Amino acid sequence: MAWAKAICDKLAVEGHWADYIDPCSGLPMVHTDLNVVYPEVPALSVLMGYQTSNAGCCKVLLHPTWGSAVYPASLFTEAPREALLAAIHACAGVGV
């Protein structure tokens, strides 16, 4: 979460919109007024074609290489690819 916040902060300083999702609640962390849940497991199933497995009342994502040993986390931005990659590079090691 610290890494995603650092990337969003860096992009915001450069004038780009960015937000990341709290993986526990599915809510955006920067633009908290949106109050819209983003369902990461179903989204990755649709967008990436990953399989899921039922675990009681929840679905678990099944990564093709790592199986269920993953936890999805999403970050969204309208920044150009180059700006996003620069922010990722600048924030390497944050939160580690």
C-alpha cells in the first residue's frame, strides 16, 4: 500500500490522475469520495483470463504460475506509459 501511495503521489505532483485499490475493501484509497467497490478478483478473471476457486463466500484468484499464492492489487492512472514507468522506477524500494 505504501508503494502504491508513493506512485500515486508522484503522478499527482506531475498532474496525472491516479488511484489504487485497498485490496481488503475494494475501495479507492486516494479518491475516497467515489465510494465505489472495485472487485479485483473478478476483474482479473475477466481482464487476464485467470481462473478462480470458491473459498466459502469468497473467490480466490488462481495465477497460472503461482496458483493461489497471490493477492490482487490494482492501481489506475491516466498518465502516459512513460510517466507511469518513471514513477514506478522512482518509487522502487518504497514500503519494502
